[in-house]
Amino acid sequence: MSGDHPGEDRKRARELGIPLTGEPGPWNAITDVPGVEVGYVTLIDGDDVRTGVTALLPRGRDGVGIPCASGWHSFNGNGEMTGTAWIEESGSLAVPVVITNTYAVGPVHRGVVEWVRANCRGMAPEWLLPVVTETWDGHLNDIHGPAVESRHAAAAIEAAVSGPVEEGCVGGGTGMRCYGFKGGSGTASRVVEYGEDRYTVGVFVQANFGARRELVVAGVPVGRELTGPVEAQPSAAEPDGERPVPPGAGSVIVVVATDAPLLPGQCKALARRVTLGLARTGTTGSHFSGDLFLAFSTANPTALTSTFPEDDGSAPYESMRFVPWGRMDPFYGAVVESVEEAVLNVLTGAHSMTGRAGHHVPALPLEQVTEILAARGAVS
């Protein structure tokens, strides 16, 4: 792990006293939604490899193939999320969601197919449309290299578990940047009371977006006031005529999960609200950032099954239970709050990193952030 600094004292946003609204679940993570599992493969080798794979399983490994109502939203389409045409068509998601770097979508896609074929033979063996998505880690990682292989997708799926979720420089987020500081993987959740029921909305973020000057924490524009090291940019003398990446470029992937019973269109509405959560952290949405969001509901497990029909003369029906559209506002609020906190957890959890060609990305200076917030009365 040459050039990395995992020994830095990093904390979650709430541990720093940053005021955040809403009631989180027990782990304050996407895994607070029952059944959801997260797995990582982190690849750090020599000076050039800073990348990995993240797998999110809506119903765990045993539930692959059981559909979830789902919807997706593209805030800015300068990125890739495979399988979205089928999500738009059917409103359903029945496969792992896997996140990696931009140029590793191909081998990871193949790896998901291989894992499903080996482990879920009863799941539509005739065809499969994996959901694989990405952000760009070419500043710290040799993105053109072959570090990510199909077997890493399978390993991330096999590593998926419930419980607390590691954040920062792990999985697909290993080599990412956010607001000019070290970015990566982050998560948060909110509990939503609905009559006598209590549901959970959880989010997972792979954050690689935002310019330093834009960063807002708890309503305070701290990015304008932060001093100290900035990320090292390539010089004009570097091979291949490499140019500096514009501030704000990169991408962000957000996955929203809930156990509340929702229609596919309501899941799409949740995905749209991700944009508002990101905006709370300051981003204005760079043209060079692919911002793609996916939301799913683990309720109604059999309602959206799509398999070849049996030639038995039957004509079955399905039904779905769902929250009325007019009652959706608390769930929208939970998405916005969770996304804001998940991004902050990325920044407060990630450690500084040096990678390809000596490029260095500093960690968000936590002490300086809390001093700025205290001066503005945002923390005690």
C-alpha cells in the first residue's frame, strides 16, 4: 500500500458533531434495510493500482433472482449504468448492483453473468441483464490497466454481508475523489414512520464529484475557507499529453434501498430526489460528472416476476401493496437527508492517498472543518 495513509484518524460525520436531521437506523447504513448486503474487493498494488469492485445485493445472495420494484434517474448522463433499459421497461431489479471504475464495466459485467450462472441456475438461464455502473478513478489509478478482472465481481458478491459498512477508500470507491479531497464509498439511512409501521430508507454512494470551492457542510460553505494541501495535478511533461481534470469532474453513483412497499414509478421518484441530497453538499452538477441514481423496494417480492410462461393454459395475475402517492413526502425527505450524510461520511472516512504517477489526493482536514463549523455556530 505504498503511498497510502490508512492510519489517519477518520470518523463518521455524526461522530464529529456535524448536525444532521432525521433518525438513522442501527448501523446508519443501506444495510439497515432488511436483506440488503454490501461486499467489497479493494485493489491496491504498487504505485499504479487504486481501484476495486463494490456489490450491493438487494435481497442477499439467496434472494438473487427475486425481483424488486425499481426505478433509475440520470441527473447527468456522462457515465454508464448497464441494465437500465430493462429497469425502465419492467420496473424490476433482480440482480446484484455492482460498482467499479469506468473502464472495468466490461469484465465486471462478465463476472456477474458468470456468478449468476454458477449460483442461480433457476434464474432466467436464457438471458441476463446485469446492472454495472461506474465512476472514473484515472487520477490515482492506472485505469487502462487490467487490474479489475471478472473474478473480482464474483468475489465482491461473495463478500457481501449485512451489518456495518466500511466507508472511504474501499471497493469501487478506492481511487475516487470528492470536492477536491479523497472520496470513495459512503452510506447512511433514515427511519420513516408510516402509521403503525416503521420503514427504512438507506443509501449507498460512490462519490467522485464536486469542486473544492463548492463544498458545503451543514449549510456552511467550508470549501471556500479550507486551506492546506490541494490534490497534485499532472504536469505538462507527463506522457500521452495528459491534461488536468476540470474541478467537479468525476461522477457519482447513488443506490437507494427501502423496505417500504412502493411502485416502480415511486422508486424512480426516490431516485430523482437524490439530486437534492447531493445539492445540500454544494455540487452544481459538472458537465464532466456522470450522475446516475438507482432506487429499489424490497417489498412485494413476487409481484414483478418476469419468466418464460408455462404452457399450461393458466393466466395468473399479480397484485402490489404500495404507499399512496400523496403519502410519499416523508420518504423523499429520508432520501435527501441520507444522501447528504452519506457524502459527508465518504469525506470524513476516506484517508489521503498517493497513486499513479505520484498523484496525491489529501483527505478532508477534519479538525479544520470542525473549527470552521464552530466559528459559524454549526457545532458546539
